[in-house]
Amino acid sequence: MSDVTSLALPHIAKLHAYTPGLQPSESGWTKLNTNECPYAPSPKVAEALVREIGEDGASLRLYPNPKSSPLRAAIALHHGEGLTADNVCVGNGSDDILNLLIRAFCTQDAAAGYTVPSYSLYPVLVEIQDGATNVIELDRSMRLPLDRIAASKARAFFLTSPNAPTGVAFANADLERVLASFRGLFVVDEAYAPFAKENAVPLLAKYPNLVVVRTLSKAYALAGIRVGYALAHPDIIGVLDRIRDSYNVNRLSQAAALAALGDNAYYSGVVARIKATRDRGVRAFAARGWFTYESQSNFIFTEPKNARGETGPAVAKAAYDYLFAHKVLVRHFPSHALTTSFLRITVGTDDEMLVLSETLDAWLKTTNA
Amino acid sequence: MSDVTSLALPHIAKLHAYTPGLQPSESGWTKLNTNECPYAPSPKVAEALVREIGEDGASLRLYPNPKSSPLRAAIALHHGEGLTADNVCVGNGSDDILNLLIRAFCTQDAAAGYTVPSYSLYPVLVEIQDGATNVIELDRSMRLPLDRIAASKARAFFLTSPNAPTGVAFANADLERVLASFRGLFVVDEAYAPFAKENAVPLLAKYPNLVVVRTLSKAYALAGIRVGYALAHPDIIGVLDRIRDSYNVNRLSQAAALAALGDNAYYSGVVARIKATRDRGVRAFAARGWFTYESQSNFIFTEPKNARGETGPAVAKAAYDYLFAHKVLVRHFPSHALTTSFLRITVGTDDEMLVLSETLDAWLKTTNA
């Protein structure tokens, strides 16, 4: 550790950074590793951006709307359920929102709770905050241990639903069983909710300690612009607003997000296509005899079986490596027993899924598989 | 305090949010309040953005380059002085960088030092962190108390140079006198350095505990895209990278910043025009008999004198209110004795400065002035 590194706070000097999925800069990859949308965003997005930029980009010299106010109003309108702009905080991606929630609610004696597996950013955000964690281990059923969550002493509990990297969704009836007795902040991280059968937004009116987090990175095909948001009681929104950066969402991202939320017809079509491809994909893996969770997200979590019918961490790694060598990028999470035998595969176009399938067929014909 | 607010950490529940300058959404204002550039960004910026958006915005479906790698390389090249991409971390505005520095280096027993007056965001960031502060009060001379800073026990000292809201710059010779003995992190926040006679970048090679912070919001006319950066020893950059959001700078902002840094000729012209208008403005206030600091920034800090020759907080407030009522927006900082009798006026176009001057003339003819 160099002299200058030793100036950093001890917990910062030793922490483990979050590892994002690979973002190759060269072309030629079948990129099924970071749950991006395989289709372009609504054409209204490019139109709105070109309009905001104008002839000479002159509007860019001015700071953005500090509260993203028009966007908050549009988000509230989009969800309905009696929500108003006062129920919305917009972030520089939903990771910004998650970070603000950890910062405002969690510390050494106010633990952040989450299930394992779930979104692997939570423990990193808690480490940055030097906070305590309250970890609820799932089992292979991936069902939610409702009583253990309800009884947890977490100041804030983060539930990814549909869950990552499994794609398994949790029913509102289950969330309400937790909310009936849990007194901390209950954060439902719904990055993948547009692909699910139900979502927690209708519960907001009933539970002031419920926060729903959304992103435009997945279903809205806008990972590149970084917009996410929280829906919650106005008092919780007020807390987030006091600690977020005054200008956390830039002008172009605000314009793009507004345009996207104004084109429900386009995105209904995109989501329907992805769900159809996903469901065919899940059936195809089942037909291979690979254990695959029912997915309510835009990815598939499947347990590869090699030519000898074996599963396990080495098999998953071998499949990952073969796909990688053939420029098909998926994700492998070797750090946990419940995930290490699996691959997480983003639902791409039908053509991309065909490339994946054919590459897996080729792998199964190799001598090592 | 509602039930849900009481779930927030105590220091968060009671903290004072940063107050950004007004961003009126209607037109018709002469906007001289947030130190934006009065000229459009380089035409290469709009070109690069339209190219990145493409026909249908398809690239926006993908996450941005997580490290803003091409931009880091361009920033290093832009500054020269032997810097490489390893000396650069890019943020969602320089406020993102300042927040990361406070988070990584400051806490209750590792104080954040800063002068008063200086950028009023520092105490807010320390409050969010529940950290300790080490405040060095300046006097009306606005000279830097070198020995007090050098002897301060701050873990990280934040120096705004040129200073805000005064516009007074600190010489490299003075910075080196501090750096000769100060062993904490020395952060020189150079948001306004392109308008100054010198800057601290050439000192980086000599002092591993020096951090220089820059922004594209002022001289580069890109407040709307939110890009700032830190220049420092690779070990400090490594610390920032471990705690920043993986995708903190979106695709369009990276493209815009790259294009801007590629057009030095355009921006040399913009900066020269602003400096010429500024220097005429400073002389004009002096000619009114108003005490005005020498400015090395893109704003002017002046002490209004009313028709009876009086100065003071009430006079500054009256001038501010008159300007506001006539749709000329400047900034008044009533919270400190050294700033409350002054107005901070962003250098606009010559036409905007004429509107300001004529409105002040009209104020001086009113019976209350």
C-alpha cells in the first residue's frame, strides 16, 4: 500500500469493487451478458435528443433541471396508482438510487438486509458505507423465506424482484406478508419488472415504508443514458433529494427518458417480443434436459449439462469458456454455491439465441465437454 | 418528522441540502447566476452527439464504457505534463469526484479541511458523510493563510482556486509552500482554472498527495452534460475507481466530452472573449466606485454601493432584488460576513453585461436605492 493509499479510510483501502459485466469495445460479439435490450429504443428517443441538441448544442451550456421535474411528473403519470411527482426521485441509473438509499439508511448499527443470491452490488455499496449487513441465504428452491425477512432487524431490506441472477419473481402476496410486520425500509428493486407478471407499485399507497426502484436500462433499451428512479412516500423521496447530487441527471438523459416514457405502444411490443423469445429459450434449455428457473425477467438462468450428463461449477465454467472463445458473451457467477453451476444468459434477438444454441451444440460435440 | 423519515440515519435526517442556483424554466431571463458559459459549445460536440445517437439511437441500448477509457486517455493527452490515463478518473460532473473524495478520505476522525468562503458544497458533502471539518476562515484580503493550512490536521484539504465566490486565484508558489509540509490529501478544485493565469497541473508530477479537479461545465460550455474529472497519482485514482458507480458517465456525455477536448482552437477563442468581457466588467464596477476583487474566473464578485454611497448586506440584497424583479439573475450569498455585502455575477455576453449595467443604473435612480 503506497503512502497516498494509506490516507484513504481503512474500510475503503481494503474494499472489493463491484465487477460489471464485460463491455467489449470491438464488434463481432454476441453480447448476452449484461441484460441489455436487443432492440433499439423508441424512435421518439433519437428525435427528442436531436431536438434537445439543436443546431449547435447551445442548450448544453446550461445546467439540467436539478430535480428532473418534468421527468418526475411523467414517471408518476406513467405508473398511475395515485402517484404524483412527489413520490418520485430520479437517479443517474438505478445504482445511484440504491447508493443513496444505503447512504441515508444504513451504517454499522443499522444493517442493510438482502438475500443471497440477489443483485451483487448491494454488499459493495454496504462496504463503501462501512455498514453492517443482514444476509438471508436462499436455497435452491429460490423461494423467499418470508418469516426470516420479516423478523430481520435490517434497517433497510433490499429485495431484487424478479431476482438476479435467477429471474425468479416474488408475488405481491408474499411481499405483503413481509410488509405486514417488517418495520424497516423495504426496497423492492424492480429492474426487471416490465418482464414480470406483477409488480409492487400498487402496494405503495398502502405501505409508507415501501420503496420501488426502477431503471430504463433494461426494458427501455437505454442502458447508455443512465436513468433509474425510486417510487416511495414523499418523506423518503425528501431524504434522497437532500443527499443526491443537485444535478445528478444530465439534460440529454432527461430528454431521452421523457421521450421513452411517452411511447408505451412501442415498448409493449419490445417487451412482448423479448418475453416470447425468453419463453422459447427456457423451453429449449428444458428440452436439453438442463435445469432452468422459470424466468420473469429478460434473462435465463440455466444449469449446463455436459455431453456426459454432468453438471457443476467446472461444467458451467467450461461452457462459459467455450462460448467466450467463440465470441458469445454470457455471465457466470462462481462466487456462490447456488449460482456457480449456472450461466445467466440475456435474452437477445431470435438470431442471437440461435447463435447461442448452435454454439452450445458445438460445445457438446467437443471431446472435453 | 414522520415515521419513515425517522428510519433515516440521524445525521441525514437533520442535514442541510446544498442550494443550487435558480434554473428558471421560462425564457426572458438574463441568467448570470450559475457561472455557465454564455457561448455554445464547440460545433464538434453536436456533431459527435448526432453521430453517437445514429439513425435510431441503437447504441443507447448498451451500457457506456465503464471507465470512460477513451475520455481518460484524451484528458491525459490534453493536459500533457507526462500524465497518462492512469492519472485520470472521470465523474458525473466534478461534484461526483468531490463526493467520492470525501467518501474515501474523510470521516469523524479524518477531517475535511476547506477555507470559508469557498465552494459551499464541501460542508454539505461532509455532513452527508457525518464527518469532521477543519475550517480555515479567510479575511477580506482573501489571501491564503498558508501556515494554518499546512499545520491543519485535515486528512484532505479542499482548496477552490480560483476561489468561489470571490474569483481570487492562488499562486502555484503558495500551493507549493503548503505542499512542502502538508501530509494529507491536497485537493485543488480548479473549476475555473481555464480563466486563470496558472494552474496546479504542472505540480502533479512532484506531489503524490495532490489532486486537481476539473469540470467541463464552465469553460467548455457543457454544464448540461455533467462531466468532471480528477487528475492525481494512480493510487488515488484507484481508490476513486473502487467506490464510484461502474457506469457513472453515460454514453452521450462521454462522446460530447471527447469532442470538446478535441477542439482547443474553439475554446481558446471562447475563453479569450470571456476574459476580455470580465476585465471590462471589473473596470466598470471599479469606475462606479464599487469594491471588486480581481477575478481570474468567469464571474465577478463586487460590493454594490447604493445612491447614498452605502454598502452592506441590505444594499446587496436590495440590488439583488431589483435585478431579480427585472429578470436579471445573479447570486447573493447572505450566509457569511465576507460575502453578504457582495453579489456574484457570471460573465455573460457583452449584450448581457450591458443589460446588467443598465439595470443597475436604473436601480440607482430609484428612491429606495
